[in-house]
Amino acid sequence: MLSQSYSTTTKRSSALSSLLANKRLLLPMLICLALLFDPLRTLTIATLADAFFQVSVFVAGTLAIYYFLIDRLPQLELSYLKARSPLLEISMAAILGALPGCGGAIIVVTQFTKGQASFASVVAVLTATMGDAAFLLLAKKPLEGLTIIALGVAVGIVSGLVVNMLHKPEFCQPSRHSRTAIECKTPPSAIRFSEPVWRWVLLPCVVIALLIAFNTDLGILTKPVELTGAALALFALTIWALSSKGQSYREVTAEDDEQDPPSKLAKVIHDTHFVTAWVVASFMLYELSVALFGLDLAAWFSEYAVFAPLIAIAIGMLPGCGPQIVVTSLYIQGVLPFSALAANAIANDGDALFPALALAPGAAALATVYSAIPALLVGYGLYYFS
């Protein structure tokens, strides 16, 4: 009996230690502290509501449509195209990379580690991908989103063809014994808890978000709607924080692992919560920098605009989609110029860089450097000539 009691206590202590080590929890905790601090309460509620109704709801709707459509499109094997023509293989890799999210890029990287795709296709896909930031851009500024996607495909194909002339297809390919499978994980209970909530609130929230987008006066409902949006945003942040151990850089900056068995709704919720967390972080960073420190980021980047593409490229070279969502959020808020957004989109490799670093670190490092070169050319080309 004592042994059983000791085992239960040990398990609880271990679970508490794991929870305290979760770096994701810092964001909802800081948000709660801001809500308790009277001078910041109004600003925090407004920021949470804006993030939810202006971003999260549209991202969730976009994701639901996207996963419905992509489920009906077969995944093309690059090995077949590789045997037919390098141009076909590289073009398909760039198109897969340009798909919103990181799924297409991870497919190409995984096929490269299995010897079914060339190094040039890896450069093409990492250059073309924008990761989860594409969902945010398409939801808020669809025209710019489509422009960035088309630009990414074009630059990805050109970059891939240049690399194909410099390196053999098997360049930097990992040896067979180092190739390991990327396993799927069961969705955590936090996501299961949030599924019925999203089933009930998504459609009404889409209607409210559309009314807000068209500047409709909500009258006496304005305040209740704002509080509801803030509460749902905080709910999304909390579920995101509890959906992972949040102890490593990857667990904080990357979207959560794919589920087994796969669930479209769980995937939509995972990605929506992830985007929401980073958008809230960037929105709060911007609002607090203005309210507390009088720092006008828009004016700063306007005055030192020549550095904007370079800063965006440096952030783009960081693995994971989180930092890239911050850049896209700043563009949406009018802080960063389009040249910086384009430079970041080309330089960033999204979550696909994590499996690449794990399975083929040499290829990942070199491909990241190669993608930074066209990012510099495009970013500063747009800066000087647009």
C-alpha cells in the first residue's frame, strides 16, 4: 500500500515538474498577469479579441477548406519525376513547398532522406515554402499571399535548377543507417477537450469576424463580442501551451506533431492554436512597445528601411514557423515593408528544417545558406526598384 502511494506521489511530482518546465506556459501566464494589471487590461483584452476575430477565425476556416481539398489530391512521388526530368522534379518540389503550411516541404525533405529526391529539390522546396505564415497572410491579405506564393515557386524553381548544375542529385544525402522514420503521435487530451468547443463556436465566430471585417456596427454587442473573443483567444493559448512539453526550441517554435490516427479537426485546431499563440505574442509585443516605451516600430523601420530585408532574412533562417509568423504579423500591421516580407518568405524554411537537421544536417545547413542568397536578391531588388 505504501509502495503504491509512493508511486502515485512520484508520478504527480514528475507531472508537476514537467508542467513547470513547459516554456509554452509563459505566454498565457504573462497574458493573465497583463489582464490583472489595471493599466494594461483594456489594451490586452482588445489585442486578444483582435487576434482571435481578425486572425484565428479566418485561419481556422482557411485550414478547414485547405485540408478538405488537399485530402482529395494524391501525393506525387518525386522519384518518378526525378527519373523523367530534373525540371519536372524541381518544379513539383517548389509547388509542394509553396502549399500553405509545412506538409509539402516535409514530404520533399523526407523523400530526400530516403534517396527518392535530389538535393536540388530540397533547395527548391525550402526556398519556396512560407510555412504556416502563409495561412495568416492568405487570411488577412489574400492578394499579397498569392503574390508571395507565386514568387516563391518561381524563385524556388530557379534556385533548384542552379543548384542542380552545381551538385549531383545525391549530394549530402544521408547514409541508409542514419535514416529514421518520423513517427506520428496521438493527439493530447488538451486537443480532445478543445474539439467540442471549436465545433460550437467556429461558425458563429466566422459570422462575427466577417461582420467586423466589413466594419459593421455591432452596437450593444460590441463589448460582449470583444470579451468573448479575448476569452477564446486565451483558451486557444492555454490549449496550445498544454499540447506539448514545450521544453525544447522545436517544441516552442514548431507546430505540433501529426496525429495517429489522423484527424482533420485536430490538425486544424493544432495549427490554429499555434498561429494564434505567435500572433498574440507579436501583437502584444507591438502594442506594449508603443504603449509602455513609446517605441514606434513602423517609424523605426521606415527610417531604417534599408535594414528591414536583412533583419527579415536573419529571422527567416531560424528553424520553425513561429518567428516567421511574427514577421508576417508585423507586415499586416504595417510595420514591415513588402520587400522584407518577400525576403523572409524566401529565406524561411519553416518546420521542414527540423527533420532535415535531424536526418541530413549537412544538406539542411547548406540549403538554408543557398535559400538566403535569392532572398537577399529579391528582398533588396524589391526594396530598390519597387
